[in-house]
Amino acid sequence: MSKIVAFESLSIDGVMQAPGRPDEDRRGGFEHGGWAAPYAAMGQGGDSMAQSGALLLGRRTYEDFFSVWPQRKDSPFSAILDNMQKYVASRTLTEPLPWMNSTLLAGDAAESVARLRREPGKDLVILGSGELVRSLMRRNLIDEYILLIHPLVLGSGSRLFPDGGPFLPLRLVNTRATAEGVVIATYQPAEPAAEKAI
């Protein structure tokens, strides 16, 4: 069985919106895009990326990544993303998807991810994709959360754990801090993740 890992950059107040670039996601009038870039923590927290067999992405994150990474040939991360299998949850996209090694998960995302999770193989890592992560949390399908908690409070923006989300008892399994003050905390469900009736 594969493990589903949510790998997320967060502010101290739990905001996950637009960590990479000023123009990444201005929904809701968000003005703090690019807030995580000065901390350069993604590379330091990327152990799980190296162990993963594939990425799980929501439509918005997939389209944003595709608009940026294939063009950055000077970055080793571009080649990693190009060559990695990418599963994309979307009700609006159609195949063939434009980025190499991309497979559409049409229909209910949780049902598709539950099927992938039952297959043997390496971990499946979710980057960003807040709506996808929250839908999988409701179905108890996430096996591990790697949270890169940045030392700033944004005060607004889309949060990973919004009001009205599911009750989610977690246990801390690893933690370390970067020189810039980013805490990389790894959590797992207090009880093993298991699909709720789908």
C-alpha cells in the first residue's frame, strides 16, 4: 500500500496560499504572495520528495506548476518534476494533459486517491493543492503531514486547516528547524489513516 503525504508550506497562522511568487494566487485579494521564498525551506524539507513515487496535485496547482517549472531549465527541480509521475484531480480538465507524465484523476478525487493508495509502491506526495488535501482529510486518507512552518503571521489567506474542518488528532514523529527559523514538523494521524466509507 502506498502512503499519502501532504507536504505543505504554512505561516504560523496556518496560511498556505501563494507561498512561492507574488502573482501565484491573488484570490480573495491576497497581497502576500511569495512569502515563503526568502526562507528557501522547500529544498531542506525535500527528503520525502526523493522517496516519492508520484505527485498528487489539484487542478490549480498543476496548472500553476506547469506554467512555471518546465520553462526553468536551469533548476534541477524542473527535471525532477518533468520526469515524476503526476496525478491530477480535476472535474474540468480533459486528457491528454499538457505536461509529460501526467494522468487525470477524473470524478471524485477521494475515490481515485483511495484506489491509488491501495496499490503497492512508493509514497504519493501532495504539494500545495489545498482543496485536494482538505477533501482527503475529510475521508481520512492522508498518512503523513510534512509542514514547513514559517516564522511569520500573514493575517489573511487560505488556510490548510480551516474553520469547520474535520477533527484530526495527530502525533508528532519528527521535527527540525532551519537556520532561517522554519520548523519542519512531521505528523501522522494518532490512529492509522484508513478510508472512511467511500
